[in-house]
Amino acid sequence: MDYLWPSRMRKFEHITTHQYARLVKKWITSIGLDPSVYATHSMRRSKVTLIYKKTKNLRAVQLLLGHTNMSSTVRYLGVEVEDALEIAESIEI
């Protein structure tokens, strides 16, 4: 299997999450941003939040996050009642 981030030390394996976090911190610092504001988890959350805002597809976001319960996804995104009502009103039957 080809990994996006292959390990240089262990043949046929990927880098660890700790190594990835160090790379992200290095990249963020190199472009002049504060590494305490940006991290792997905040970028993960930002990506799925953008997907949700564009598509309003909670199920897709749930699958991407690997959540088993939709309620976990709703809490993770901070979806409000207003969002749910807006979606419901926009769909005609």
C-alpha cells in the first residue's frame, strides 16, 4: 500500500500521528503563523465544518469522522437547532 506520508524508518508503514503533528507545527511556523492556534485536530475539525456548511450533509461528515452516533457528529460540529430547521424548511416534499 502506498501511504501519503510513508515512514522513512519502517518500510511499508506510515508516519506516526506524533510525527505528523511535528510536521504540521513546522509548516505552520515556517509560514509565520502561531503553532499554538493551528494543530492537526483543529484542521480536521475545520475541514469537516466546511464540508458540512457547503453540503449540509451530516451523514457524510459522520462517515468522514468515523463517528458511530449522529449525536456525536452534531456535538462535534456544534450544529444548532436553527441549522436543522433551515435544512428542513429548504426541502420540499
